[in-house]
Amino acid sequence: MTRNLIVRIAIAGVLLGSRAATSGEPHWRYSGAQGPDHWADLSPKNAACAGKNQSPIDLTGFIEADLAPLALSYSAGGSEVVNNGHTVQVDYAKGSTLTVDGIPFELIQFHFHAPSENLIEGKSFPLEAHFVHANKDGDLAVVALLFTEGVDNPGLAEIWSVMPKKEGERNRLSPPFAADRLLPSDRDYYRYSGSLTTPPCTEGVRWVVLKQSVTASRAQIDAFSRVLHEHNNRPVQPIHGRPVLQ
């Protein structure tokens, strides 16, 4: 099986689908005997969860670098909101891209974690969004957006208005949602190499973490947490000497 196919199966089964999509595989959770400390032991397919280039991390010890401006070309492709039991995500139609290292990556979906998975110099945030992209070879790039508590977020309000309350449910977004409505105008960023933050914890993911946060109200943060019934953030992983560029 090619790496391309393996990665796409991982995206489809773990990030895009419900737990039913991984029937036959051990269920994983964010706590207890199926929690993050045990992910690598639940299945041989999760061996990377014990790897040395895992995400999330506490971003610190920044190295100054000549990072190119973030090259995003997003159209209104957010078509459906899905509750997969691990997160709430928005599935995205083809045609929206992020270009990293001169390579175009297509936006597949974006989803949320509460509290944040990545930390900035030890600081946690109440909510984090991950915009997941794949290129033609199956390589992955994730843009992370951090939320601080503040005023209502209009983009979240639109998504939350059709947020499925039960695992396995999915609701249409009409009209389709443009993902860049959630992003700040200042798109300066940190960069590091990491992994998916859920099993199978595939490594080699290009991580782009936006420096500028946006706001979400306490009511919006609580509404997301009530739907999932537990925190859905993997603890930070050892950096193992990886550079964090800015």
C-alpha cells in the first residue's frame, strides 16, 4: 500500500468520518485506558503515536527565519458540519489551497479542539481550529488558529447554528462557508514539523501556527464542549530538538 493511500485512508477514517468508519479498530479516547498515553498500544497502525516528531507542542525557543507570506486561496467550500465523536468538523469541497514550500495543498476539512492543543510559550487557549490540507502525494499541512475568550465570533456562530449534537450526525451548511472568514487579517506564523494529533499520529506534517488569535465568546466555547462531553486536546509532546521557526 502506498504512503499516499495510507495517508488518505487515515484522513478519511480518522479525521473526516465517524467512529463507525474505523469499525474493527480499537476505539481511542482522550482519557482513561484508551487515552493519549495508550494510543500507540491500541493498534500497530498507531505506532507513530510513540514517535519523536509528534504534535502538538509547546512552541518556544523560536528561531528567526525568512518565512514566505502565508499563501492561502480559499473559496466558499465548507459544505457540511460533522460530529464524528472526537470533534466537530467542516468538510470542504475541492478548490481551496494553501501553498507551502512552493507546493499546493488542498483544504480537506477544518475542525476544533478545546482547550487548545498547541501552546505558545506555555500558554493554553480555550479553543483551537485545525485546517487540514493534503497535496497530490498525500503529504499533509495543517494551519492552526488559536482562539481567546472575548466577543462572539460571527463565523463560529454560523457553523455552530447547525452543529450536530450527536455523534455520527451531519448537517448541511447553506450557503457554503468560506474558511478564511475565521482567520485574522494578520497572518504571520510559526512553523514546525510534526504529526497528526489523533491516531494514527502520522508524522511529516507541515505545521503552520498563526501568531494572531481571534475571539470566541464563553458561550460559544461552552457550546462546543457540551457537544463532545470531554476535552478533546492531546497533551503537548516532547520537541526533541525540532526547530520552531518564526
